[in-house]
Amino acid sequence: MLLLILALFVGLALLLFYRAETQLSVPWLPAPDDRLFSQRPLPRPLEHNFLDNGTYALPLKTKGRDIVDQKNNRFRLSSVNWYGASDELFVPGGLDVQHRGVIAQTIRKLGFNSVRMPYADEMVMVNPEIMPHLVSANPDLAGLRALDIFVASVEALTNAGIAVIINNHITTATWCCGADPCDAGWANDHLPRAMCRVRQTEEEWIEHWETVMSRFVDNPLVIGADLRNEVRGMWGTMPWRKWATAAEKAGNRLLKINKDWLIIVGGTESGNYLTGAKNRPVVLNVEDKLVYSAHVYSWSGWGSLEGRYSKRTYPSFVKAMRNNWAYLVEQDIAPVWVGEFGAPDKPGEGDMNYWANLLRYLKSIDADFGYWAINPRKPKDNEIESYSLVKDDWVTPILDYRMKDMTELIQGRRVC
Ligand SMILES: *[C@@H]1O[C@H](CO)[C@@H](O)[C@H](O)[C@H]1NC(C)=O
């Protein structure tokens, strides 16, 4: 009898859990103002948001929670990620579809004033010659090596007045980040030699950074270095202090090459947690150059009792943001760039709940942000990227709830 009651109880709990989980993936139907946005032309970008406008006096620096120019005008990072150079093919996506100058114009027309450009250490170490068909819309790049194509893509952006932040994404050139301990941090030489195909020490990680950034010393629109994507350690065990010390070392070495660069330091645990920066802030040799970065996805937050962000109420979500990183912004301590977040074109209820909470909060604090990502395809197997903001032609924008909210964010429309 007791066993039967227990079995019933477990069965009921499983059923409730199953129903809560399936509720998250029920398709979400666009709201009327989202539908209206998608039927109208995209508003023209605000020219004064771009660094080439003439209103800004470079270099940039930080002041409290903001990134500002030499006259203390705020430059708000409204960024998008353009990936590919950190993946299997070593080349930014879309160069086989459009000239890089056209891709830069697409990004500018969407209103983004800056781009996060990820690279893999393997790209720097191997620096392979890129097969011509991967850059077929850029004939002048045919036969060049990966690093030169990366540099040419960055220059296409800065020539279009778009600021660029270079990002060291991963050691092995592949989609980031699986459970592979070889890519769980900036160095992997503590692991057995046979374990990692691509090995690097902390010193080599910094040397790769120096190789890449040396190419941009004379380009004032390359504004900074995002030192490492989502350091996590084995199963999320990376201590903040260890990462902060390594970040200071790398940051100071880059500031020796050019003291004008912003140094961006991401949180631990998939980029979420900057809680440790309260008692152990990153301190660089050049003042007012440190920007923190946090990543926020619908599946983050799973370690806590309140669950993943796809399920949270707004108050619970905001509490997590404040605890993890937003205290730095709200208390005017340091800028935090939300350098990765994103959602699919056909969201479920869970995606939509996460997105609505996140964008409402980002608008309320007028945040620096970077959407993941512009690319319509993933490099591996040319898989469709549901987070994309453009169609396969790299020109036609996808105007849905995501661009609507980001356009409002870019235009500084405040909500409470
Ligand atoms: C700067 O922005 C203003 C306002 O958006 C615009 O009128 C002006 O033409 C821009 N100047 C340049 C040099 O782009």
C-alpha cells in the first residue's frame, strides 16, 4: 500500500515536471506591435551612435559604469557578434556570399555600432591557407591565410565606421563550448599531453593575443580585446581569482603594445558570474580601461533553486542579474558589456519569457550589449542558425521581435 502511494506520488511529480518543461517549448505567437515592426521599414540608424561621426574624441576610456570618450560623451556598445574565425573553417562567415564591405554595411544598417570578432588560438597557431571557395565573394582574399583574412574582415568593419572588439573565443577551432576540458579555460597544459589535440600554456595564449593585436595598433576603431570567452574550468570549477590574475597579466601585456585599448574581462561559469569582482576586482596598469562582460542565455541560471531564466519571473530574473553582474553597473563601479545573448526566430514560451525579461532589464539600465549573432549559417555542415538577424544573402534583415527590442535599446528608449 505504502509502495503504491509512493509510486503515485513520484508519477505525479514526473507528470508535473514534464508539463512544465513542455510548456516552455509551446510556440510563441508574435504580439501586434512585433508584427507591425516586421511590416515597416527598419528605422535609419542614428548616425551619432557611430565612432566615425566626428562627435567622439578617441581613445575611449571608462568612467564609472560607462564607456566614454575623452570629452566624457558616452559611447554605448550596441554590438553584434560575427563568428566564423573561431570555428572549424577559420574564416568569418559569409565571405563566400557577400563582399566583406557589403556585410559591414548590413551591420551598420541594422544600427549596430560595434562588432565582437571571435578567433581561436588554433587559427593563430596553424594560420592555414584558406580554400578559395570560402571567400568566393571576396576574390582579393583568395589564396590568403586565415589571419590575413581575419584582419581584412576587421578592416572592412572599421572602414564602415564600425568599432571592433577582438575576442579570443576558444583554443581548438570549433563551436564553443562543449564539455571538453581542453577548451574550458585559456591554458590546458595542466592536462595530460595526449588529451588535447591543440595545447597551449598561459604564456602562449598571451603571445597569440600579441600576434593578433599587433596587426591593429594603427587602427583606432579596433577599440579593445575581450580576453577569453566563457572561462569555466572543469565542470564549472574555475575560481574567479585565478582568472582575474591571468586576465591582468594578459591585459597588461596588451596595454604595453597600445595603452588605448579597452580590456574586456568576462565572468566565469559560461560568462555569467562576476560576483567575485566585488572583493577581487581586476586592476590593470593603465587606469580606466577595464570593462567586464557577462553572457546571458535562456538556459543559464540552472544551478539555482529558481531555475533557468526561461522560467523565471521578472523580479527573480533581476535579482539574479544584480547578484551576478549588474551590481557593477547599478552601483556605478564599472561597465559591464552583455557581450552574448540571443534567441531564435521562432521562439517558444520559455525563450520569450527569457527574452522579454532580459530586454526589459537591459533597457531599464541602458546597457552595453552584444547580440549573438548576425550569421545565418553555422560553419560546420552549413547548419541553419536560428539566432540569425539576416537571411542567407547576408543583406536582407530579419525584422522580428529581436530587432524590434534591440532597435529600442539602441535608440535609448527607457522603460522601467
Ligand atoms: C553625425 O550625426 C549627426 C546626427 O545624427 C548627423 O546629422 C551628422 O551628419 C553626422 N556627421 C557625420 C560626419 O557623420
